[in-house]
Amino acid sequence: MPEQRRALNLYKTARSVTVLGQHKVLTFQAYDVNKSAPLNQLKRRFDLYQGEKNESRRTLIAKNISLQEIYANHIQDGKMLYMAQRMEKRTMNQLLATRDEGLLEGYEEVALVNSHTHSTPIKPAVAKSLGRSQGPLKVIIFTIISPPAYVRMVLDRAYQFIESGSPVEMRTRLQSQKLSKEERVRAGDPTTWPWIHQYFPHLRPDFILKSMPEGTEYFVKPVSDGRIVQWVMGKKAGNRTQRVDVTKRLFTVKASVQKAIAEGQQAMLPKIMREQLRETGNLNYSTNTALPREQARLKFGSDKPTTYGGEEKKGLKKDAVTDGFMVPTPGVVAEKPVIRYQALPVEGALFYTKRGKVKK
């Protein structure tokens, strides 16, 4: 069975009303590819081809051309870039471990695919019929080692989704790999993606954005945790302006989560994160329950019957001699309401839902 993933959804996180469950944003930072890997400083050169519907057929456009030339003269609306050769997982692992440029020999060919080369079933009238400014959010994911045929297809799908009115959330990953519990709650190496973007231009946000339909822009600017670079892009509906800076709002959510954790109010954090918080002196969290101290006492402090979750059942016996979060204290908090968690609101500007309700 493949590893279960709970990836960060930028658009939904930025529109969140509360901080509950938003701890995944903590490891992400803003990522500007033009500052991290500026095109005018890149020395690697490529052979550029024009791809056809049959993936095995390509026509040479230019040999020994720089990325700056490719970006300026060949990347445009409906012309999407992909690597012509697939890199094997073993080679990629060696490359990430050593950053040996010798391993890149044979990976100098890149190609352009035209939009609508692949058929994508889309209902373009959905957004208009529902009276929305945009259609439903679409998510596109690929890695460095994804086959060229797959990369061509998903980039073409992204183009057609945006063209039909849907925003697209792009997620480019280093590769699919199983992470330890400790790795899941900390960021990866921040120098990895700037290095990768020197040699794998099809993963660069600026190349992808420029190849999308005219008028496409970032709804959420690129962010990275060192293992993944992701962003949201789309076209504004008509002349309507975005009332809220969604990128700024995303980091408002992040700041609110950090504040809630520091104040001992953030519920449902991963166990490994709670262990680390206790090690740093924040005793508002326990390894026996996902509720912080104050909320746990409201739920378990009374001698009234209560329901225990799976983790709480396992930690119930040792809690009495460790944290004491789940030890009843009759008469002390018996009159307070029994709650499962407290969803703290996110500070910041407001959104409006499709039903017209105010949403932070």
C-alpha cells in the first residue's frame, strides 16, 4: 500500500477561518526562483526541440542554447517545456546526494509541447453557470523523475484548466519518498531547489507560468519547504480585482498557528511535534493526547463520563505519572463545558464564500 500523504493545500489553507489543522504550513517559506537561480547567471546549455503528438517524434529548433534564450524567445502562451529524457530514480538519488554535474551528462535535451496536444475532459461552463468568479480548484503534481509523457500531459491539462476558468495549484516534488516522523515536521535543505532549478528548467515556476494562457498570474506565489515547490496560478474573472492578497493571507495563517502554539492553544498537533515542544520547555502539550493542557483539562478534568480517542486510550495509564492532562479533578472544572478542541480564529482580512457569508 502506498504511503498516505496529507499535503499542504495552499489555496484552502490561505482561506482557512481557524488555525486548527493548519500546522503543515509551518515548514514553508516564500520561494523566488528569479533570486534563487537567476537565468542570467546560469551556464548550462540545452538542445531545444519541438515535440509532436507522438512523443518519440521531435524537430530540432536550436542547439547549445541557454536557458535565458529559451525563456525569452521560445516560452510563450501554449508552449510548455519538458525534459526529453527521463532520469532514473537511482541517478536522481545520487545527484541529490552528491550534486555531481557529471551525472547530468545526457540530459541536455528539452522540448516544447503545444497546448491542446492532449485531450482533457473539461466542462468550461461550470464556473459561469454557478455564478463564480473561478471554476473549481485543480491540482497538478509531478516530480523530477516523472516520465516525459506524463509531464507533457499534466502541463497541457494545467493549461486547459486555466483556460476554462479554474485556478491550478502546482506541486513540483523532488521525488516520491517515505519520510521519517521527524522529517515530516521539519523543512528540507533550502539549497536543494535553487540548485535543481539550474538544470531542470521544466520545474521552474517562471517557465511554467509564462507558458500558461495569456493573463495567467500567481494567486499564491511560490513557496517551498525544501522538498516541494508549489504555487497557485490562474486568470482573474473579467476585470475583477483580487480584494485579498492570498499569498499574504497564507503567511497570516502561518503566523496565527505559531502564535497559537506558543500560547498553548493549538490542538491536534502531531505527536512528534508535541514531543519536540516539550523538549524545548513548552509543557502545554502532551504525548498522551493531542489536546493542549487547557483544553485537555476542560475535557478530562471533570469526573463526568468522557470519550477517549485512540491515542488517549494508549496514553491513559502513563498520563497519571507523566503529564496529568487526563487525570480527573472532581469539583474543580466540573461546571465547565466538555470540549474536544477549541478552533482559534485566524487574524487577517476577510473572504466571502459563494453563499455570501463572511469568511476570514
